Amino acid sequence: MTVEPTNRSPVQPSKTGKPSEAKAGNQPDTKKQVAAKLPNTVIDKVEFSSAAQELHELASADRIYSNTLPAERMQEILKRVADGFYDRQDVLDETVKRAVDDL
């Protein structure tokens, strides 16, 4: 089944119900641009405390270093995955044991 659009013209209805010409290459309005066009529009704003920003920076920096593996180690792990090393019962048992120890 093929569904064809019913309106192929570049004219699109606006929020006021009047058609407005769609311009090729135009980007959608930002929230501020829309708010400027509509009276009595409120835009939400969120501000984070300096302490929250500092915690975010520390957590992000920590994540970068803790998730970085040397290329050689990553190659070794990928080879083990491809070879089925991590599907062996003894490896699964050890993984579960270590996970339980971390809880």
C-alpha cells in the first residue's frame, strides 16, 4: 500500500489558521523567536548552582578517565568476545562472584 500526501504545495497553515509560505532552507524558530512573536509567552529558565556545576565537572572528568582503556587492552577484550571467552561457565561464575562482592 502506498500513501501519498494530499497537499504538495509549499503553503502551510500557520497557528493563526492563515496560510504562510514555507521557505526552503529555513530553520525552525527557536523558543525565543517563537516567544517574541507570541504575546504573553513565558520561557522557562533553569540555573544550576556553582556547587552543582562543580559536581558535574568532577563527575564528567572522572568518567572520562575511568572509561578509557588503552587500545591494546580493548583489542584483547574484543578478541576474547569474538572467541567466546566470556561465554565459558567458569568466566560467568567469576563474573557473578565479583558482582555479588561489589554489592
